[in-house]
Amino acid sequence: MNKKNKIKIKLNGKTVEISKNCSLKNLVTIFKIPLNKVAIELNMEIIDKKKLNNIIIKSADRVEIVQFIGGG
Amino acid sequence: MDKLKIAKKNFSSRLIVGTGKYTTMKECAKAIKISGAEIVTVAVRRVNILDATKPLLMDFIDPKKIMYLPNTAGCFSSNDALRTLRLAREIGGWKLVKLEVLGDKKSLFPDMIETLKSTETLTKEGFDVMVYCNDDPLMAKRLENAGAAAIMPLAAPIGSGLGIQNVVNIKIIRNQTKLPLIIDAGIGQASDAAQSMELGCDGVLINTAIAKAKKPFVMAEAMKLAVIAGRKSYLSGRIKKNIFGSASSPKLGII
């Protein structure tokens, strides 16, 4: 694998290696995220789920993907 | 009909149930069904990215049938709480939310300064905010002035099961506000729920008392019935208390 074409990002607090020029849409597809049940934040900013295709992830970006779980 | 009205929405059940602490999501879903609750609180947490295909809460409890009330449980600052609820709104358009900003890890008492600040911000952003708060009438008034959709004082610390500790304060808050008043934490048994309703509260929010009972389904039903009984008792116009007796049978015709 060619390391030059890879970047490191933080996804839900974990370091993850992904391809350069990967869009947020690509990312959620790779990780099989059920889009209708989550919200996505890029560097602390909430992202409109309709615009995932247009956003290219950069090195060291912090992506958070959250869902509802049981709670009081 | 006697309905619970919150932010212009009507609910038949006055029991709100939390979805935490259950052994399985299946058990949680069944307890909620038995409780008759139409609103459940949910938390916002990270997706498990190593296996995002695992079943989610939404697969067991359909948000189209039961209203999800996103909660900021576990937030210790206004910023964290705001971030959580903005994300919650993004998941599915939820505007009705429960705000909970904690101030002390041991007692889990709310930080009312941060809570008030967050209420002001969220209200400006168009949220309908149900606010977890201390049983302090002055703070409750300030939350109301800040635009809260419901006042949710604790009966006792979260998960403590102690029941209502400050009956007088709850009565004063009831007396001063027309907003929905919902006892949020510290309920331990059905009589605590009934007492809350008899004090004139509009509803009760229960999680631990049901989820951690040895028989959660039996307790879910007990809480459902207690809330109904307490509400009817409140509406019935109870008799005056009297230190002397008053015979139930007529004197006429006594032998």
C-alpha cells in the first residue's frame, strides 16, 4: 500500500488511516454507518448530512459520529 | 380529556421512562411498552465504528411510535450540553429535548448556573427545553422566565430511589407555575410516583426504579398504575384532614 496516498484522522476518538481525497460520504460508506440514525461533526462543527459528498477530509481532521443509545 | 401538554403536544400517558440501565435493549423495549409511556429519554453517544452494523436503540424502539426525548445526561458544562443537543437535533429533527447539566459527580446534583445559561441559549435556538433542576422554587422561576418548556425538579439524587425529599418545595413550585411540572429523579417505588401526582405534578420521569427492580416489567406496570391513580386522586378533590374520627355509617336506625 502506498503510504503517500494515506492520511490519518481521528474518528470517534480513534486514529484511523484513510485514503487522500476521501469524502465524508466515502467515510460513512466504508464504516457502514446507518446515516438516517446518526449525526456527524467535523472538527466540532455539525455537518449537514445532505452535503457529505462535497466535503473532503483532510489530515488530522476530527470526525465524530453519534447515535442515540439508552439513557435516563 | 385529561392530557399532558408539553410544547403544544398532547400525551395520554403522564409517565416518561428512561431507556438506560436495562440488561438488554429487548428488555428495555418491553418495559416501555408495559409502562404505557409515550415519551422516552435517550442519550447521545459515539457510534461504535468497529461495528456500526450492530442493532441500535432505534431498531427496538421505533421513534415514529414513541417520542424520543434526547437528554444531556453526563454533561458537566453548558458547552457539552449544547453540543449534545445540537447533535441530537441533527439525528432526526428533535426540537423537544431534556437539558441536564450536572455539577457534582457524587450527588449528581445539577449545576443550576450552567443549566440556566444553557436554557437561555437553547430557547433562542428554537429548542423546546424540558429542564432538569434542583427543587428550588427561585431557580424554577428563573428557568420559566428563560423560556423553559417544562420544569423537571428532582425528588432526590438521580438513581437514589429515595422518593420526594422536599415536599414543601415541590408544592411551592407547583403553586407558582403553570408550566408542565415533572418529577425527574429519585423515584424508588410506585407510591413515590403516586405522591408526585397527588402533589399536582403533571408527570413523572422514571428510569432506575424500573430498570433496576428485580422484576422490571412488574415495576413498569406498577408505575403506570401509580401515575394514573395519583393523577385521579389529585383531580378528585380529596377530603380535608381531621384529627378526630368521622363515622362512615349513619346514626339513624341504630339498634
